[in-house]
Amino acid sequence: MSKIYLTTAIPYVNGAPHIGHAMDYIIADTCSRYHQICGDEVRLQAGTDEHGNKIFRKATESNMPVEDYVDENAAKFRDFIKKLDVEYTDYIRTTDADHMKRCQEIWRKIKDHIYSATYGGWYCVGCESYVTQKEYDENGGICPDHQKPYEHLEEENYYFRISDFKDEIRAKIESDEIQILPEFRKKEMLKMLEDAPDVSISRPTSQLTWGVPVPDDPNQTMYVWIDALSNYITVLGYPEKPIDEWWPATAQFVGKDILRFHAIIWPAMLLALGLPLPKVLCSHGFILADGQKMSKSIGNVIDPIEVLEKHGADAFRYYFLRHVDTFTDGDFTWEKYESAYNTELANDYGNLVQRLATMLMKNNIATAALKPKELDETYRNFMNNFEFAKAFDYAWEKVQGINKRIDDEKPWMLAKAGETEKLGQVLSSLTQELKDVNLMLSPFLPSAAKKVADIFDAETVTPPAEPLFKKD
Ligand code: MSP
């Protein structure tokens, strides 16, 4: 038995959850459930990232005190996670007092690698943000949104000296001491590391108030990444509590856009703290809508709650864990979703359960004594290598294999011919196969797999009154 610690990226609460946010959660939860079947002890963290000007501005636009605004949105994320049937053990909000205090202690501990410097650049007062020289030139020095000239601002920022750790990080990535998945992203990260500049980690309090105050400097507020990345260890109680039982994390799940922060700034922070690096950084791709990036202006944003409410959490998990590759971009259309639901989940799996349970009941055959065999090696290898979509495909082939066996062996003919003993053998062996595959499916489809286990583990098998996956 091992101790497994898994983490998910904490989303910004500047709106309601969108479909992409589900990926971290469902991948990590599948991994967690798999390890639980293997007898491991698992901790799974989730939470929300609640500081920063963008959130502050959104709250102001909504005429709400920022505290109420983040409470309202954070609750939506919590509800979303629950609806996805994701079971976390630890939950963090970056506005939690404990987190903020711990974050300040982390800052103090890495202080030797922090320096103060002047940052100069073009700034739009309306947007409350800097623009690059390129944007300045393209817009002729005037903000298109506010029709006001950009101002040249100079401010003091604290910087984190990434250069102190570059060689060590490179060596650890190259040797897979911190394994970056998929492999092609590892190359990308090594390239990025070469040119990685020191990072600005604070803003003057006059520019940013909604954040963790920099310790011992009332004029500065921490700027997103130190605050956000620290969550993975503050949630375990660091630095007051020892975390070596759980840290380094077994795997940290993030989207491809934020991998670089996790592969460069985060390892630098951990090295500065004298902590080991996570064993695996696993990055997933983006969800597109009919091949296009989702955006409010195109009007193609898919509401994840609508998708979840259509056929429930298992159907949602089925589509995004099997039809979206674990490591690359995936696509959603309602048409594909409905087709996967009806022809695969409902027909392949739902009907199989119904058919088999009906035959067992009719012929009075008990299957409670049959126990699922140990997970087979191919499946375990896929799961251990974080190839969740491949493991799911592999299990699904087995579902289809059982259906084929029923069609080929035609147990109803045996019943008709009165070959009771043979019939018993065939149906028991089919049920054994179903129990084996059901165990493989359980990390992906927790609720359906539980129902199926209950049906075939009961003293008397009874088919479900309602189909497992109701068709429209
Ligand atoms: N707050 C930071 C993360 C801090 S982690 C210490 C952040 N938040 S986010 O809300 O923008 O993104 C949260 C997660 O959702 C990230 O893993 C991100 O990659 C993922 N996704 C955001 N849009 C996505 C898609 N369209 N598709 C798949 N995942 C996407 O970044």
C-alpha cells in the first residue's frame, strides 16, 4: 500500500465553471479511484484561486463586495465538482486565512531568492493593466477600450530569481526526477526553461489590493503565482505541519496552458524551500467546441451544467475521459455526445447489463459468489502511465467482447434446448467477465459501476427496473 497525493489546478473564480475546468477534476478523480482499488491511501486536493485584479474588477462590475462575489462563484465550483462525482479529500480557497498566513511564511522562507526592482511600461488606467510595447504601437498609444492614452508607469516589484535554480530544474526534468507528461511537452518545457526570465511576484498595493500582503512590506501585494502555487502544500498544512508523508505529490494535473508555471516557477519555489519536486506533472489538452476555441464572442461556449444535467455524471465522464485523449486537445459537439451516449454507453454497456441480468433471473442463477479478478496488467500499465483514455478504450473492448460472446454463444438457445448445466456455465462465465471489466470501469464511471456491482453481487439477480442509461 502506498500513499498517493494528487492535485488539480485551482480555477479562477471570475465566472462560473466552464467545460474545460472539468478535465483536471475528472482525470484526477479517476486516478484517485484507481489507486483506491489498488489498496493505496489517497489524498486528492481541489479548490479555487480567488485573488487578483481580474476578479476584483468583475466583482465591481457586478456591484458586489469582492468577498461576496468570490463566495458566490466558489460555491458554483464546489457544486460543479460534486455534480461531476469527484471525491476530494482536501479543499482549499486561496482566500482562506490559513492559506494566506502560510503563503506569507513561504515568502519569508524563499526570501534569499527575492529582490526588488523597478518595472517600467505602458499602462492603461481603465484596464488597470500594463500593455506590451507591441500593443502600444498597434493601438497608436491609445487604449481602444477606454479611448485614453496609455501612461508610462514605473513601479517597484519584487522578483523571484528563477536563474538560481535553472540548472537544477533542467537536470531534474531531463532525468525524469520530475516527469513531465506527455513527452512532447517535456521538450517544450526544457526549451522554455532556457529563456525563462526572473518572475515578477508582487505589485504595489496601490495597483493591487485583492491579494496576500507581502510580509514586512505594507506597500506590496503578492501577485498570483506564489499565492496560487503554494496551495498544493498549504492545503497539507505546510509549513506548520510536516508534509513528508504526502509530499512529493504522486501527480499534479494541469492544463497545457499553465504547465510552464508548474514546470518552472513551482519547482524553483520548492527547491528554494528545500522540498522535493512532484513526481509527475501531467498536462491535458483543451476542449474545443466543434473544432474551435470556445469564446463568448463566437457564441459557442458549452455550458457544462447543461451537459451534466442531460445524462448525468457518468455520461459526462464517459465522453471526456474516453473520447478526449488524455494528453491532447479534444472536441465536443452535442451530436458526438449524444451518439457516444446512445450507441456506446446505453447499448454496449447498459443493454449488456440488462440482458445478462434478465437471463440470470429467468434461469435462477446466482452470481454473488463470483468475485472480480485482479486488474489485468495491460490495464494497470495504462493507468500507471496516466494513459486514461487508452485504459478506458481497453476496458471498452472487453465490454464489446462480452456482447460478442453472447451473440456467438446464444445462451437462450441453450435454455430452449434444456441444457441447464451448460447454460449455467456460460452465464456464470459471462458474468465473471462482466464483473472483471466493471471493476476496470469503476474509476471512470463510479455510479454506474456501483449499480452493476450491486445487481450481480445480490443473492438473487434482478435486472434494473430502469435501464442503466435511459435513451431519449
Ligand atoms: N488559477 C489558475 C491555475 C492555478 S493552479 C495553481 C488558472 N485558472 S483557470 O481557471 O484559467 O484554469 C483552470 C484549469 O482549467 C487549468 O488547468 C486550465 O488549463 C484548465 N482549462 C481552462 N480552459 C480549458 C479548456 N478549454 N479545456 C481544457 N482545460 C482548460 O489557470
